[in-house]
Amino acid sequence: MFGIGMTSARARARLVNKLAAQDLATAEVLEIMNDVPRHVFVDEAIAHRAYDDTVLPIGFQQTISQPTVVAMMSNAAAGVSERSRVLEIGTGCGYQTAILSRLFDEVFTIERIEPLQLHARRTLANLEITNVTFKFADGHEGWPEYGPYNAVIGTASAEEVPSELSDQVAMNGRLIMPVSNALFVGQSLIQWERIETGFRKRDICGVRFVPMLKGIEAGP
């Protein structure tokens, strides 16, 4: 599906093998990460670092997430019983979006920085990904028109989860996002699963994401 050079393909395979050795995700998720070309989501000047297991800048004080974290978040989302719809808060460069597009029937993604959203649209169009619907907006309110969602993923850290997002999680669905951790300087990646009595919480790992900000930043 994704046309890329052999050098990038080999580098990507090495990265995925490292992720597999850490048992971070299912074979399905790792196969998708082996197929999605991370280098096309970053600036050409740093594309040679695309398959390092690290965050990289994408402009506007934002980053593309570390592959380790992408694997864990994708794996958590993919573990739901039904994969009809997923909501992503923070499109960024569109890399996580592309992986979700292979796991869910429909992806709804919100980005508050207009130039980032427009660039992600072009990148995903070039990759012939057609099951993603984009919205330029503040992500705190989610996208209730298309909810509830089988999974909601937040790619920026909040002080606390906006109730509007948890309200849009379907029964047996999951909300996965980083939140500030009061016990130490940093953040925790948390999974909440909606059950009959409310939400069941699971801590995944410590992380460091950019903060979840309010408002929008329009392009020039």
C-alpha cells in the first residue's frame, strides 16, 4: 500500500523488531507500523532519524510521538471488542492517525493548529488513506456528532480528562491519553475502559507529551 525505498523499509523493519522484542503490541499492530512510512511524516532534513525510537519535532512546538509510545497506545485502542469508530484528539503530523486508519473502520481526528492539520491531510491523501475525517478545532469538547466511539485517543497531556471526552466513549470502549501525575514530575499514559458501573482504569507507563491547550491557531 505504501510505496517507499528499500533503505527506509530496512530501517523501519529494524525498529519494529526492537518493539517486538519488548512485547509492546500485538503482531497486528507491529505489522501496521512496519507498513506505515514514518519518514514521510517528518521534515526531510530529519527523515534519516525517522526510525530512531525517539520523538521528533514537527513544528509549532509539537512532536511526533516516540514509536514505543505509538505502539502501546495503538495496542490499547486495538484491544476493544468492536472497531467501528475511533476519535483522535491531536492529529499532529498524522502518523498515529495513519496507524489508526488500519485498525478502525472510521477515524475522526481533531487538530487545533491549522497548518499541521492541512499538512497531515496532504500526507494521508498521498498515502491513499480515505477513511479519515478531519476537523480543525479545539479538542477539549471532542466530536459528539459522530460519537460514541469505540476508542478515544488523546495525543497531548491534560491536567485532568475533559468530561466531554469520557462522555463520548461507547460501552466497552476505551479512552487512552496522558495525564499529569501528581506523585512525580511527569505524566502517566492511562487507559480507561467503560464498563456498566463507570470506568476501569489502567496505568500503562510514564510518558512525556506536549500539553493539551485550549483554543485554535489558524494558519496565515
